[in-house]
Amino acid sequence: MKVLIVGAGIAGPTTAFWLNKAGHEVTIVEHAPQLRRGGYLIDFWGAGYDVAEKMGIVPELRRRGYVMTEARAINRDGKKVASFSPEVIIESAKKYLSIARSDLSAVIYESLADEVELILGDTVRKLDDNGSRVRVTFESGNTRDFDLVIGADGLHSRVRRLAFGPDADYETYLGMFVTAFQGTGYPVRNELTAMMYADIGFQALRLSLRDDVTLFLFSVRHDGEVPTDRPEQEALLRAKLADAGWEVPAMLDVMSGAEDFYFDSVSQIRMPSWSKGRIALVGDAGACPSFLAGQGSALGMVEGYTLATEIAANSDHREAFARYHERLAPLIRSKQDAAQGLGLAFAPKNRFQLAVRNTILKMMGLPKVADIVMGRSFHDAVELPAFPEAGPIR
Ligand SMILES: Cc1cc2nc3c(=O)[nH]c(=O)nc-3n(C[C@H](O)[C@H](O)[C@H](O)COP(=O)(O)OP(=O)(O)OC[C@H]3O[C@@H](n4cnc5c(N)ncnc54)[C@H](O)[C@@H]3O)c2cc1C
């Protein structure tokens, strides 16, 4: 079959890898003029790690990634409030690493080894599903026919909007925005340590990366509109953090000159179904658990693998799409529910929540405490289907 995947982030290239392995003819269209660099660091673990193992990319992920040895919570004076090793909260520490989101994306994409067509700097304008194929009109004006279209274009998915309806029908804003940027030569470094300072309404995180790069990440409570242009975004962050302590003023100085700047609302996408006719969604596009879940990339890979496996195993795409949803909807729902309760960890609303957060962090080092506190959200209750190696159905 000819399959168009929209979006070359994490879920898109993963889906492409497995569909290509099943013998399908895959095209990826990515609206950015080049594959994205920089961005933020993600923790990578759980069932998504198992998918990466199946793809043979773990050695490269480990080479480009980091294994953090400490998460340290500090107060506005820089004094330690709590400290623990991330290993204790991730069940199998051997299957855990931290890596730039763009490096994870690049490693997956590189594993496609030029066997998949990539169109950069274009996107879909119109999707016309007539039941036997989807006629796609691109922004460039080109028109092409595909058997299936997979939307892997992230939280603000255009495929979702075109095929399923307005964002407002599916997006739940969690009352927070998140921003990340990088700088070189920042004077303070704490190797392999996540430095976290939270106060009422926000958390600031600093991570020292290779090549003298420092990554800064802020999660901030915000009830109004989330601005979309950079000057307004920077102004909002400065206003929100006007009274912040620790190194926040110095961090904000780095922001002004940062080339790489990420800013977005913290939202979830909840849908009753991830497919309509010959169009389906993977990753954040259909099931964003939000950054609070700390697992969206890994889940996006699980979704890409499961969807492609079901397409390979079923001659009828309707059957494949239904089984894909059936297999993963309970897992995604439980991850989303758990994430909704984690807001206090990333931006406590008030003094009480701040105190609760700090107490939890102090207890994190104790075995099993994290499981109890987070409602066992660190476990992936999912069995990955076996990929039909012996004979793909086309
Ligand atoms: C601050 C932060 C921290 C996070 N931490 C973690 C973590 O610790 N662990 C974890 O697993 N996850 C984490 N996540 C979540 C994770 O980044 C996402 O869940 C993951 O990137 C989703 O992958 P995706 O492929 O679905 O979408 P994306 O990674 O968003 O990729 C979508 C791709 O589609 C492209 N695109 C968008 N629109 C179009 C269009 N119209 N046409 C064509 N292409 C388009 C984009 O340019 C992009 O390349 C975090 C997220 C944030 C914001």
C-alpha cells in the first residue's frame, strides 16, 4: 500500500520504520524545512524503550543520550530541599536514558536508511477520502493519491483538524505553559544532575549538557490565552517570574539570545477513536498525554509500532485501526489520568501544594514510594503485539 505519514517527529518515523519493514511504500511529509535540532531533553523508558530495542537503535540512543544520576530540588536560595536518583523511580533502570527529543527523532529517522520518501517544507492542505483511497492536496499545490494517511503531526495536528474537526473538540488545556531554551558557557554546571527549583506557580529546571551547553526548562501556571509569538511569550515568562529567586534572573538573560526556543501550552488530546475511514492518528496528534506524563515520546513509539503491526497483520485497514485503538486506549487513558494529577509537581498552585511536592520529593528515594504516590504510573500495562515477520499482507 502507499501510505502518507504527516510529521517527522517521533511517532511518524517509528510508524514509517515498521510499515517499510512490512513492505509498504511510505512517504513522510514534514512542514519544517529541515529535521528539527535542539529542543528539550526527554526521559525515555517503558514500553517505548522495548520498541527501540526491537528497532536496534538503543546503542545509538545510549551514545547520544545521558544517564542522570541525581534529581535535586532546591529552594529560592539554592539550598537543597530533596535529592534522589532517577533510577529509583524508574522500575528497570537499565532501560532508561535521557536524550534530546531531536536526537531521538534523528536516530529513528536515520534507521530508515533512505528507504522512505521524505518531503520537507510542505504539508497537507486537503484530504479527500473517497473510501478506496485518499486524494491529498499539498500546500505546494501537488496532488497525490494514497491508500492510507497517518497523522503524526503532534499536539496541534492539522490532519486531526482536517479529518476529525476543531481542536476544541479534543484538546484539554491543563492550565500551564512550558518553555525550553539552551545556551553555551553558562557559568554554573552540575553534571548529570537535574536542578529543580519550584515556587508558587512555576518550576525552573537546569540541566548541564555536553559541549558546555545548558538547557533551561520552565513550567508555569497560566489561566489566560497562551501567546504564539516569541516576544509576547518571553514577556509573559518574565512577568510570571518577576519575583523568582535562585538563578532565574541569569537564566532569563540567556533566553534573550537563545537561538533555540520552545514554548507551548500544556495540553492533552483525548479522542474516542484515532481513525476515520482511511485516515488514522499516532503520537501526540491523537493521544497527547502532555509533558506532565514524561512519556509522550515513548508512547508515540508504542503507538507507531502497534499501528504498523496491525496494518501488517490485517488485510482490512478498518480491522487494523480498530485493533490498534482497542490495544492501546486503556493504557493511554490511564497515563493521561495519572498525568492530570501531577501538576503540583511541575508548578504548585499554592504554599500547601509546594509543601506537599517537597515532602513527596524527599520520600522519592524510598523504594516503591513513587509507585504509590503516582498511582503506579511508572508501569506500562501493555503487551506489545508480535510483528508478523513471516509474511506481511499488503
Ligand atoms: C517540555 C517537554 C518535555 C517532555 N518530556 C518528555 C519526557 O521526558 N519523556 C517523553 O517520553 N516525552 C516527553 N515529552 C513529550 C514528547 O516530546 C512528545 O510526546 C513527543 O514528541 C510526541 O511525538 P510526536 O511524533 O507525536 O509529535 P512531535 O514530536 O511533536 O512531532 C510532530 C512532527 O510533525 C511536524 N508537523 C507539525 N505540524 C505539521 C504539519 N501540518 N505538516 C507536516 N508536519 C507537521 C513537526 O514539525 C514535528 O516534526 C515532553 C514534551 C515537552 C513539551
